[in-house]
Amino acid sequence: MALKIVKGSIDRMFDKNLQDLVRGIRNHKEDEAKYISTCIDEIKQELKQDNIAVKANAVCKLTYLQMLGYDVSWAAFNIVEVMSSSKFTYKRIGYLAASQCFHESTDVIMLTTNQIRKDLSSPNQYDTGVALTGLSCFVTPDLARDLANDIMTLMSHTKPYIRKKAVLIMYKVFLKYPESLRPAFPRLKEKLEDPDPGVQSAAVNVICELARRNPKNYLSLAPLFFKLMTSSTNNWVLIKIIKLFGALTPLEPRLGKKLIEPLTNLIHSTSAMSLLYECVNTVIAGHDVNGSPFLPPFSLALFLFLRFQLCVQKLRILIEDSDQNLKYLGLLAMSKILKTHPKSVQSHKDLILQCLDDKDESIRLRALDLLYGMVSKKNLMEIVKKLMLHVDKAEGTTYRDELLTKIIDICSQSNYQYITNFEWYISILVELTRLEGTRHGHLIASQMLDVAIRVKAIRVFAVAQMATLLDNAHLMTGNVQRKGICEVLYAAAWICGEFSEHLENPMQTLEAMLRPKVATLPGHIQAVYVQNAAKLFATLLKNQEGNTDRTAAQETSQLMIDRLPLFVQSANLEVQERASCILQLVKYIQKLQQKDVEVAEEVIALFAGELNPVAPKAQKKVPVPEGLDLDAWINEPPSESESEDEQPKAIFAKEEPKHSRARHTEVDEKELAKRREARKQEQANNPFYIKASPSSQKVYQEAPGVEHIPVVQIDLSVPLKVPGLPMSDQYVKLEEERRQKERVEKKKKEKKKRKEKRGGRGKKHDSGPESEEDITPAHMVDIVTEEMPEDKKSSKHKKKKQKREKEEKEKKKKKKHHHHHHHSDGGGEESVQNGTVEEEEPLPVSVCHQSFTEIDIQGNLQDGSQVVVSVIFENKCDNFLKTMEFNVLDSLNSKLQRPEGSGPHDGLSVPFQLPPETRSSGTLRLSVFVIVFPQNEDSSTHEKLDFKLHFTCSSYLITTPCYSDAFAKLLESGDLKCSSVRLEGVNMPFHHLLARICFHHHFSVVERIDSCASMYSRSIQGHHVCLLVKTSGQTVSIDAKCDEPTLLGNVLDEIKQTFSQC
Amino acid sequence: MQFMLLFSRQGKLRLQKWYVPLSDKEKKKITRELVQTVLARKPKMCSFLEWRDLKVVYKRYASLYFCCAIEEQDNELITLEIIHRYVELLDKYFGSVCELDIIFNFEKAYFILDEFLLGGEAQETSKKTVLKAIEQADLLQEVRPHVVTLHFNSALFLIRLLRLN
């Protein structure tokens, strides 16, 4: 026996143990992968041996390799073997390996259930402990379900060591197997009062985590926890309890009231920062909750406020601490307060600005976040000034870029709400362009454009600044690193061109824009340069033609002609196109100039009209003009067969006009005027139609004269043309003076008022520090709202609907292009409805009527069960139809596709309005489940216009071209059912006949030989339909094949119908 | 706590403990990303960072980084305390712990961690109790020459084994 053990030990000696493995890996730094692969081979050998010690050693090594990132999932079964060893040494290693390597999808986990159960009930507490620890890492829903009872028993184990672990692991079990919560909860609650503090804290832990997920079930435990909180001195437990209360107070505000005292005590007394931080956080989170849902008595509210102030004070202490961690957390908590109580944070502005100087970048970024919410009209300039200083100092482009975006964010937030002086803002933007290597050129550019377009009063100033930028463009393009910033030139060129009338020295700017160096800029910027050079040129011509000296104007044209060829050669297509277009134009102008013709007026007309910013969603809200059907084909779909083209008139002759095109030709002048009036009225009523202010439009349309160009006087006390010198500071001063002046004036006014009133109180309000409202912006932002209010729409709609309901009486009328229908054999329940179709007759009309023509039913190829129905609505009355709803009752086999969230009976609102005597078309989508039957859609709701939609089987067919060989293969395949039909007395040429089938039934001709043709079509659900059409005299025979006999029968019936009409 | 990672200044992983079920691939990705992020931070920076939707708390002890990921509502400072407590435990157990101790006895490092944390929650706040439990469990273990082999060659090891039996 002893010999055997010795022998085993000697065997083991030659194995590598973990330490050898680690050392080996460290000695084979160059070929680690190779070394490890040999080790893994050894391990595989070791795992094949019977000796459990060898196996455990191998598994231990594998655990190490797993950490290094090697796949060891192949050894999962060996791990289970080691886990089930009776020796604690090996069991421990086995469980460790399992907890590191197993995850939910490891299949051998199923095998472990019994082993774990055995270990859980082991007399040795460490066996149990090891099993519990392992289980906490790899517990699966199955394991949780099977072992929940065993673990629950362990919660009342005699040894606290086991109880503690069992309580904690219960949380994992609850997560995996929620049903276990209910039976286990009483015992868990009991553990809150366990004599052992470790078990107690474990129970607190678990309940706290549970309560965070679903607080309301744990409200009843509040008194117990309250007791624990006041008695416990263990900070770990206290933190958890406070966190738990943080989750409970929103549900029970009275709890908050009770918590005030103990929390305040803790805040005052504790020396543990973690506990203090937790208390402060909870108070902050609870403060707004306490404030809003119920109104506490005044004294309490005051008390709450004081407590809140205490927290803010404590946070200040945290931020002032030299420990970076506390500083960071303090700022983090401040940002939470900022959302609800910006005022409380604003008073600590000094401190937060100080944090911007911190050497830790993450602290600086936190402080930046806070600044965003702290700005007001009053302090914006000051804060931005400070930030600009940081931009200059900052090393590292990421932080600088972050600063840049923050500056722009802060300034532009809520529609430039806090900017009182846009000259200052523009100069800030210009200063930002001097940043080395920023990526955010486009951001600056879009701000420049936005401000210049929307703040009309600033244009003169902006143009002057942009002209300077263009003049100094070499500063931006010179350095390769500065690639990003040249985006700014895009904005500069556009602003200078568009508002060129404000330019001080347009000639100089034009030259700057046509410098050869420009050709090194990115293409899209060059394109803007070229286009705006043309605008500038137009303005220049205008100025110069005003003078008596004509040579100046000619010189300008010559400059353009000299410089533009550079751009004509550009590799960028857009630059090329614009340049050659403009070059030709200028050449033509030059010719005219030589003949002494005045051209400026006409040239300037090219660029007349103001470009207004358009809200991003505006387009959607403009109604589709009458007669324009965005979904209808302008031409017939291209898949029509050629035979149709031969004599299309003959085919369409008997058809109703498909679109309103025909009508339009008949419209006379009177009619047009009437319509125009109607459209104007409609637009006037439409809140979403952007109306150009009539004045500005007229200015440009009628007389583009100089006197109409708004000239704004600017105060040139500021040197405008000092490139490379920051100027925004001066605005801070100027703005201060302006505000001072305003304040004085206001005071005067107030005094006057007071005098007038002769208010006897005689108390003088000291206007002291000016309030937000007192500061009036120097420029107004032209607020083209980016988002149009949605609520307006709904309210108007309601009114109109009521009105409409009064006015309107419906009329039933329907026109169908396939009017006739025979009951199909397989029609089933639909055929009952079918009978009613033809019997409906137009009803008399009283006040107004609306007609409604179903025009086209098309399958949707993308979705085999969808059919698109195009409907033309026509208003035949004199009244304006504001809203219409469209509804189809769902039948067994079809369903109207409604927007998400609407009920099964809600109608679709038609997205346009109908002025009198107009028509418009809309589409609706229906889901169809089985397509082999024709069906009728019936809609009869309320007093509205009722209609029927008739779906023939042909409308489910989609014209699909098919090659003859593929067609032959299809016929040979033998999957298709055969059927045939004979048509007598068909009196038309064969190609007309084919065209008719193609048109009405969506077939395509595969091949035609004399009086014989093969045709093909496919249904939206992929059924093939093949036809062989033969004619002899007046008899037409159609042999048809299809993989769905019912569909085929119905299609043939429909074809028969078509021809029986003629 | 979602997981705990120990890694060296060179970015070598020394210990990992996951309290959330994730696939190996995800674990590797997270580890790589996090190790890079933490190593890139300057020494004077604070110990917290926001990473994905988690908060990461890390602290450097000598050449080892201890790094924990916690959830949004968790307390950063107590997590820092947990890290510190674990280091203290390792220190007591190994007697002024160094990186090599953790490399060569990595299973011990795990056992200590498992006695201290369970399922991501602190199970025992008393250092004494944790160490006692480890010692007790070690007593149960077959005497294994793990410490000895660090210093002696295999011949010595053989002699020792023979004497034992």
C-alpha cells in the first residue's frame, strides 16, 4: 500500500505542477503559445490517468491557462470529476475551476446537480462552503430550481459560516428562479435579526438588492430596517440600509420625514466618507421626490430645505478636499442636484471653475458638464471667457476639442437663450478657428451659418469678420494639421457671398476667394467658393454700374474670366460644373458689357430671394399639392410588353381615365384661378405652411434696388480687421456698459413710475444685482422654430372635424375598373358579399359630395401578404374638406394596416385636405392572408361615405418577366395544375387581346408565335401562373397552369369576365 | 459588483472573478478594453471612470491594478474599501504580499476572495473571520508543497515526499 502511494508520488513528481507551469511560461516569453500548446498536450495526457491527484493538478493548471485566455471548455467533464472527489483538497480545486470556466451554456452543469446537493449536505462545513461559493458563480435556472430547497434549509444551519453564504447565494437563486422568492422570504426576513452580524449583514445585502429591483414589496420591512439603522454601527450595513431607504422613500413619502433625523445625525457624525457620500446621495435623490408629490407643512419644507442645504455644503467640502476621488464624486453628486435645483449649484460657481484647473482630466470634464447647466445671461460671457483661457492652455487635443464643443453647446443651448450680444459670440467663434488641430471645424462653421442666417442684425458684423477670415485663409490651410478647421471657410465663403451687400470691400474679398491657393481646399469648400464668387460678382457689378466709370465693371469680369479656369480644371465634379457654368455666364456678360449694355440687374436676379432656414421636419408637413400623386407612376411601369405599345390608344379607349391628367388639360383659366385661390386659403389655414413674409418677398421680386437692402449702422469703435487678435474680451466690457446703461434707464423709468404713482410706502427697492429678466439681448434671434408645435395640430383638427360633420352628408358612389364579378367556386364566405357589389346605386346628394375612385390595386413584392390600394379622392362639393378618415372593416382574410398603437377599428386619417373641386390620391395597405380568393372589402361606418373595395385575384398578380427557357422548365416540372377556358366571339386582333390580358391581369408575354402566345405572371405569394393563349377566328382558347388550382380558376374566370365585356 | 480584475502594469491578467454570466468572448473583450483604458490613465487621476453603463473603480497597489465594475447605484467609495480590504487580506495571508505570490498561488488568491466576497457582495466584513476560515480550510487540505517548490528543486521535493509517507 505504502509502496503504491510512493509510486504514485514519484509519478507525480515528473508532472509539472502549477508553479512549474507558471515558471515555464515566464521562461518562454518568446514562444509562449508553442510552450503552452505542449503543456496542454501534457495536461490532456494527465487527465487520462486514473489518479485523482494528477487530474486535480491538471485541472488546476487549466484554470490558470483559462485566465490567460485559452479555451479549456473541452475539459469540462474532467472538472466535474475533480469536483466530485471526496478529498477537500481536490474538491476545492474542482469547484474553483468550475466557477472560473463554467457558464450557463456549459452542458455538463446538468451532471453536477446531485454532486452539489451531496456537498451541500456534507457534515464538513468547508465542503458545503466550497459548493456554495462555486454555485454562486455558475448557478443556472435549472440548478436554482433543483437546489433552492436545499439552500433554503442551509439558511437555518447551525453554523453562521454556512448561514451567511446560504443567505447571500439565495439572491442569485432568486434571480435565476424567481418562484423561489415567495417560500424563502419569511426565512430571509428572519435572518435580518440573526444573532451573527455577518448573517445579518448578508440578509440586509440581499433584501437591499431585491428592493432595488422592486421596492414596493419591501415597504413592510421599513420599521425593521429603521431599527437596524439606528442601532447598527457597521458602516457596510448602514450603507446598504440607506440605499434601501433610498429606493423605498419615493413610494412612501412619510418615510422620508422619519429619516430626516437619523440621516442628518449620520451626516454630522460619521467620519467614513463612503457613508457620508451615501447619505448625501440619498438625500439629494429624495429631495425632489419629497418636494413634489405631496406638500409638507411649511416648517417641514423649511427643514427639508435646510437638510438639503446641509448636503450641498457637505458636497462643497468633498469637492474642496485634496483627494481626487472625493472631488470627483462631489462633482458627480452636484450634477445630480443641477437637474432639479440649478440655483443651489450656481452659488458654487467659483469652486467649479476652480476644478477646471485640476490636473485630473476626468475631474475637469465633470466640471465642464456642470458648467453647461450653470450659465445664465449674466454669467455666460464670464464663464466662456474662462473656458477660452483653458482652451489656450490645454494640452492634448481631446480635452481641447471637448472644451470647444462645450463652449459651443453652452452658448447655443435652447436657441441661444443666454446670448445677449451676438457680436461677442461671432468673435468667440472666430477665435476658436485659431485652435491648432481641432476636429470640430464643421461645428464652428454650422454655428456661424446659423447665427448669420437667423440673427439679421448681426449680418454686417458677421460678414466683416468672415471677410477677414477669407483674407487670412492661408493661416488655416498652410498647416496640414489644421485640415479640420478649413471647414470654417465653407461658412465664411457662403456668408460673404450671400450677404455680399454688407461687404466693406467686396473686390478684395472676391480676389481672396479666387486665389490659386483655394484649389488646395477640399472639393465641397471650393464649390462654395465658386458659387459665392458669382454672388459677389453680381453685387460688384451692381455697385460698379452705378458709377459712371464702366471700366471697373469690365475689370471685375476680366478677373473672373482669368481666375475661373483654375476651377474648371478641378478634379471635383461639382467644382468643375459650377465653375464652367459661371465662366460661360461671365463671358456672356463681358460681351454685353462691351456693347455697353447694363447687365447688373439681371445678374443680381440670379441670386435674388432670401434663403430661409427650414425646419428639419417642415417638408413632411407641407400638404401634397392637388393632382400630384407621389405614388402613381408617371409613365407606365417599364415591364409592359411591347405589343401594348403598338396601339395603346385602342386599348385605353374604353377605359376610364386612369389619372387626373386628362382633366387637367381641360382646365381653363378661370378654373386655375379658382384653384389658386383655394390653395392660398388652404395654406393660410394650415399652421404648418411656412409663409414667406410678404414684405421680404416683394422686395426681391419687384425691385432689387439698393434702397431696399437693409443697411444697419454699426458702431465701429471696435477694430474689425485685426487678424489674429482675440477680441471677444472687448465685448464683455461693452456688454457690461450696455447693461449698465439699460439699468440706469430702467431705474429712471421706475423712478418716474414711482413718482407718478406717488406710492406712499417710500420703500426703495434696491435693484441690486440684476435679475435674469432685466438683461435684454442686444440682438434678437430670428426664431424659425426647429420643431413645430404638435399640439396645435390636434386641437385644430378637432374643431374642424366637428364642423365638417355638420356640413357633410355622404354619398355613396363607386367606380371600379373591374366592375364585373362572378362568384368564384371557391369563393367561400367572401362570395356572399360579392353579390351586393353590383346592386349598389349612387344615392342622392344634399349639400356636398365626395367621390372616391378606386384606381389601382397592386401587390407588394417585398411583403407577400401586402396589397397596396391607390385611391383617388375627389371633392365634388363647394366646401373645403379638412379632415378625412379612411377605414376598412377587417374581414377574416384581410386587414387594414394601421399605424402602430391604434386599435383594430380606428381609421387612417387621410394625410391631405381637399379644397372644393379637387382630387387627390392616397394609398392604403392591406394585409391579406390567403390570396387565392377574390374578395370584397366593405366599409360602412357612421354616416361617412361608404365604399367597397373589390380585390380580384388578378390584383394579387405581379407582372413578372420570364424567359422562355425558364418558362419551359417550369411547365416541365409537373408541379403545376392544369386548367383551360374557351372564349367565344372575341372580335379583336390578337395583340390587342394579349395587351388586354397583360394590362388587366398583370401578365407578361413570354413568347409569341403567330396566333399563339405564352404568358406568365406571379402572385405576391409566389404562385406561378402560366398561360398558353391560342386564337382561331373568333375563338380564343386559354390553357393555363398554376401551382394553386383555386387561384388559377379565379384568374381564368376574371379573364373571361374581361372579354365578355367587349 | 459585476466583476473584479487584477492585472499587472504590463497589462497581464493576474486574477479575474466574474459575478455575472458572460461568454468567454465577451469576458475577453471587456478585459482587453478595460485594461487598456485603466492603464492609459495618469497616476494622479481619480479612481473612478464611467465605462459603458457601468462604473469602474480601480486602484493600483505597487505593480498590480485592482479593478472592479459596479452598477450605477452602487457606492464607489465602499468599492474602493472592498479593494483595500482584499489587499489587506492577501497581505496578512502571504505576509507582505507581492505580485509573484498571486501569480504562483493564484488558487489561494481566489480562495481568499471567495471567503470575502460571494456573488459580488461582501459576505464578511471582519478580516479576522475571513482569515480564520481560510486557515481552517487549509488545515483540511492535504499538505501540498506549493510554497516549498518555489525554492527547492525536485530532488529535495522527492525527499520530502518520501519522508512524509
